[in-house]
Amino acid sequence: MSAGPDGAPSPADGGLFRDGGENGRLMAAFDWAGSPVGPVAGWPASLRHAVRTVLASRFPMILAWGAGYTQFYNDAYATLIGAKHPAAIGADLRVTLAEGWAALQGPVEHAMTAREASWIPQLLLLLERAGYREETYFTVSHAPAYGDDGRVAGMHAVCTEVTRQVLAERRQRLLHDVATAAGQQLGDEAATVREMTAALAGDPLDVPVAAVYLNTPDEPGLRRAAAIGCDPQALPESLSGDGRLAAAVAGLGLPGGPWGDPVTEAVVLPLSGGAGADRVGVLLVGVNPNRALDAEYRTFHELLAGQFAGAVGNARAYAAQRSRAEALAELDRAKTTFFANVSHELRTPLTLLMAPIADALADAGPGLPAGVRDQLTLALRNGHRLQRLVNDLLEFVSIEAGRASAVRVETDLAAFTAELAGVLRAATERAGLRLTVECPPLGRPAFVDPRMWEKIVLNLVANAVKYTFVGGIDVSLRAAGDAVVLEVADTGVGIPAAELPQLFERFHRVAGSPARSREGTGLGLALVRELVTLHGGSVRVDSEPGVGSTFTVTVPLGAPDAPAEGPATPSDAARGAAVTPWDDELDWSAAPPGPPAGAPRPVVLVVDDNADMRAYLRRLLSPEWTVRTADDGVPALASIAEMRPDVVLTDVMMPGLDGFGLLRALRTDPATREIPVVMLTARAGQEAAVEGFDAGVDDYLAKPFQSAELVARLRSVLGRGTRRAPGVPLPPPAPPAGPASGPVATPPRPRAPVTVGEPPAPSAPPRTVTGHWRLPSAGSSVPALRRRLRALFADAGLDDDRAYDLVLATCEAATNAIEHAQDPTEPFIDVAAEVVGGRVEIAVRDYGRWRERVASMDRGRGSMLMSAIGDITATPSPAGTTVVIRSR
């Protein structure tokens, strides 16, 4: 024995195991006499020195001594062999590592026989140190151990385990390969999943078998999308649940791991887009039979599942985006086709309107009364404006459809450009601006499409006039190499930098930008870009707010596509562009005769940015009222401060202070809050009217309108005896976000003027009756409500006309509640009606949040009757909205 009776090292050890830590104490207590190396006392000095060296090292070391490969190892090595320690002390190395000896035998025997040390990085070694056949990796060096006589007496090995590093690198490569495969089939969900699953086959050790199941919108459950490592038909094609999927893999008997051991375990991981997101499928992954399913292995599986979930989510998002883009493209094509069809259809009636007017002016113009001639001239010039809009739409449609092309002919571009700019000289001077045209001869022939170049120049110069209030406009043309450069610079309001990228997009307008007029289609600059592109050129803009803008068009000098038919000159349509909507060109001072001198004449202030509309309204209203005009809300306020009008007739959309801004300014000033305001606007539809009445307007009329209706409404407004009492607070203006702020009062329709005659015969006073109904929030409830209201009003004794108006107004309010209220907490509406002593009060209540109606939902102006017979109030709240109609 090597130990004394108390377990302490025996004197024969000579302190050999004293500094060997735990293993030193175990070796000191070991019965070496029964081992092939014999008692410690008989050990040669070389063995003692080798053992001492092993035990003193903190690096994993082992010594196999003699023909029996007797093992000596230190504490660091003991942790590598796991459960084989401490039985491996003094045992035969070949027995201890029997399962891995096939990999170790060669290097060990070579070191001992050839006396050459080995170096083997990442040696795959099978170990059974944790109760199963484990895949491990070691970096190891074997060296000969010499005896006292200089001959090889054993083997000395130094090793370190690198299993975790090898597995991490291998799994990282696989994750990279899977991620790379995910980006190869963007938008194709099935192809993406197949490519990613195929990439898993690159690491059969960590992923011996795998399958992906995805949900589909059209079918319940999950369907197999891809599989590797087995016959896909061996796995279920569809799943209603994933509970038995892992067990199905265990029953396949698939080989796995480095030594082909059967795969008996698998994991099923959900594929989800994140917290709260719906599950898109599951990932089935087999587990390496030679690796424990530890935390690192589970993390690797979760990362794989995350990549699949992300790829599927991205593919579906891309497909949805592509579907939306295709739908928008289809909508765009439909809109383009619609514009083309409408534009074509407009040309015939336009021709039949303009040609007779032109003929009448040409044939009988001098003999026509001045007023008639002016009206025909007004109609003709606005017909030309409409024709230009139609032509622009058609040209843009043709360009988008790919049917337009530039037909270049030799053109004296300098003279033609100067003449085109001169077309707008009169309009520029009337605006108080300076127009400078610098177009010297180019010295070389230029080839352009004259009609397209005409639109380019006129659009740019007209835009400059529209957005410039002081200073001037400079138009220049010069040759630059093989190209010609047109510049249109102004000292106008400028364009914010954030708006520049969208400036040449169709229908885009710079929000809040001051202009002489709000009129236009938003196609001008988009058309310029398209026409320049058809010439193979480019257009850019440099602008600074408050300083001005410079548009630069560069087109190649080009080559002829056809022979020129003569010098290029501005077309009739171009000359029509010289009359801009803000110009007061026509003199309409010769108004029809009005009332006799000295008769009281109410004053009407007309506010509109279109000069022709101001002139038309002045002539229309002058026979009955004194008419003053303003082209914007700001000068209108100045005019009102100078002399108070009896009524204000205003447009809504104006470049400076718009109609709503003017209305708010009047209503917030005690000195002007009682002035009636009537709005004229091109914004047709019920919501526009609701917004106006909620802001406090007295009446609202959409364009186009009948002159008789406008006159009648002005008479009605001026003839009403009721006015807002001083000090009574007015409702605040309607916020832009109509749905978020709840409903607003439904607009009234003025009643027709009362004919003076015999007073009507008195009728019996209505009786007191009440009614309350709860109806489903559906359109089918409106007819039922109509029948109940008629019965109630008949029972109350209301006259037929009043009952008819009340029924119509209430049904309109109910229809609004049904259509506007979104996600109601209760799926019905409540209607309460009460008739007491001739007073009628009706309340319509819904239980949802309101949203604004779109144009397709608009039924016209029938709802304006809601206020025709009394007062309308609306009380919005998060729980619903109540609209009350009160009539006396």
C-alpha cells in the first residue's frame, strides 16, 4: 500500500502525490501494488518525475505507462472523462476509452514507436462519460514518455476539449446558410421555405431531420411545406395540432449523429412573427442522438425557428405589398382609362358648346347687346380653359399608356420660345410683374415636337406667374454642347425642400403655398417632366422659400423625325392660356338696370379668386343688390372693415385666407359675427356642407349652381328675421379630422320664399304624443322608422308638409348614424320623438365612433332638409352620438 493507517501518504511515497490536489490524494490512497506498475517504492525515477509533472499541471494531462497503459492524470483531466473518474486511476487506458480507442490508437502508438509527438486539432472522439454515446471534440498532443534507460516506457498526452467551439462554429455556419437562402426567393413563400429547408441539409449532425408546416388562408390547420432527412411522405401532410409530430419522428428509425445512431428525439417549435403575432406555422427539428438537448442546443433551435418565422413573415408581407401595389396599379390603370374615356366624351359636348358660341360672336357679335356679348365671351373663354384641361388629361393618359411619342421637326427654338413666353406677357404685366425673355439664336438647328415644347414653356411660365407676387420672371434659352437648356426663374414664394422630391408627381400640390389661385389639376409639372422625358431630356428645380425658384429643362438638340411643315407658332390653345383665372380682363361694368335711384340696396360682398366668377356674380346680382368684390379672404376683411355688407358670398378654396378662415374671422369678431355668410364651392357632397354649417355658415351652395337658386337663397338669407344675438358663443370650426371629432350638425336647406297673400286658415293644435323605438343599425331599419314616424305624426295631428319634412329629416339622421358609426358597442340605434303643443323634438342616438363618408357613399344633398324646419344639435362622445332635431 502507498498510504499509512490514517490515509496519509506513506513514507515510501516520498511526497510524490503531495502537490497533486484531489487526484493526488486519490493516487496516494490507491493500491498500486496490485497494478502493473507495482508499489510506489519500486517506481523508477523517470515514472516518479512524469507523475509529478502531470499532477502539478493545471492543464489536462494524462500519462499511460508500460505495456498495460496504466493511467495517471490530474484534476483538470478528470473533468474531461466525467463518470469514468475515479475508476480510471491506475486502469488500462485502452479499456477506459474503449469506445474512442479506434480514434486514439493510431496517434498513441505512433508517438510511442516513432518517438514523434502528434498535434491533432478538433479530434472527433466518442465518449460515454454522461450515460450516452457522446460526440466530443478535443485538441490533443501525444508524446513518448521515456524510462530511466532512455527507452520509450509510455505515452504522455496533453489535451483540451473544444466541443463547444466546434458545435458553435458549425451551427453558426448553418444559420448563415439558412439566412442566405431566405433572401433568394423574396416574395415567394413556398420557394423561400423550400430553399431554407434544403440549406438545413448542410448540417446533418445538428439537424438530422427537419420539416416545416405552414398555415394557409384557404385551409384550416397546417400543411407540410418542405422536409429534409427523410421521405417527406413519411411525415403527415397536414396537421390539426402538433402534439404527435415529434413522436412520429421517433418512430421512423432515422440514422443520425457521426456514428449513425437512431434519432429518437425531436422538437417542434412555433413560427411566430413576434409577441402578439399570429402563428404562421411550426418547425420540426430532429435532435442529434449524440448530443444532449441542453440550453445551447435549444437556443440554436430557437434561432432557426426565428429565421423561418421572419422569412415567412417577410414573404407574406412582400406578397401583400405586391398585391396592394398591383391593386393600386390596376386602380391607376382604371383611373387612367376613366380619364381617357371621360376626356373623349367631353370633347363632343365641348365642341357643340364652343362652336355655336364662337359662330354667334363671329357672325352677330357687333350687333349683340353688350351684356349678351360679354356673357358669350365669358362662356367661350372658360370653354377654352376646360378644353385645355381635357387636352392635358388626354395627353397625360396617352403618355402613361405608352402611346405618345415626340415627333421632332426642325424648329427655330429661340424664336418659338420667345413667342410662347410673350403669350403670357400681358397676364404678367397685369399681375404687376416683370417678364424678361432672353432667347438668342442657338447657332445650330434644334429638333423638338413644337406642340410638346409649347406645353413645356407655357406650363413653366404660367406656374411662375401664379406663384410670384413681386419681382419678375426670367426666361432664357441657350445651347450647351449637344443640348439646349431652358431656364424659367422667378422671385416667387419658393418651394420647401421637403416638397421638392414630389414636385413633379401628378396631382401633387404644395400644401399651404400662397398662390394667385387655387385652380388647376396638379398635372402641369408632371406633364412637363413626361414631355421632357419623351425628348430624352431632364428637368430639375432649384428653390428657396421666400427667394424664388428656377426650373431648368435640358433636352438634346436631337435629329428630325419628320420634315417641318413651316415655322412653329403658338397654337390657338396657347393663346387662350393668356387669360388666367385671376385676371380681371373683361369689363362687366355695364350691368342690367337696377332699382330706381334712391331705393335701398343691400350690399353683397363677393369673395372669389376666379376673376370670371367674380365678374359673373357681379352681373348676376347687380340688378337687385350693390355688389362689391374681393379676390381673397384678406382683402375681403379689409373691405368689410371699411363698409359692412349685408351678406358675404364667398368661395371656399382660395389661395390666401380661404372661405373657412374668413368665416372664423367674422364669427369671432363681435362687430361682424351677425353678418350672414353664404358659401359657394366646388366641393360638392354632404360632408362639405356639414363642415360649412358646423363652422357657422348661413347657407351653402355647391357649384355648378342655377342663377335663380343663388338669387333665391340670397333673398332668403337677407329676409330671415333671426340673427345671432350678440354675446352668444358660436360653435367652434370643424376640425379637419372629421371622424375623430364626432359628427356635426346636418346642413339646412333654406325654405322657399313665402308668397304674400291670404293667411292660411288656422288648424287645430297638434296633440301631445311620444314614441321611442330601438332599431337594428342597418339600412333595412329606415323604412320601418319611416312608417312609425308617419303614424306618430298623423296621430299628433301635424300637417302633411311638416310631417313629410320631419320624416325625411329624421330618416336622414338615422341613415347618417347607421353609415357613420363604426364598431358600435350596441348594434342598434335609438329614436325618440315627442310632439308637445306644436313643438316637435326628435333624438337619434347611435353607439359607435363616427368616420367621414367617402364620395361613393354620398347620396346627394337630401340631408340638408334636416335643419330646414328648426334647430339641429349633435352631441358626440366616445360611447356614441346623439343628433337632436327641434322644430316649432
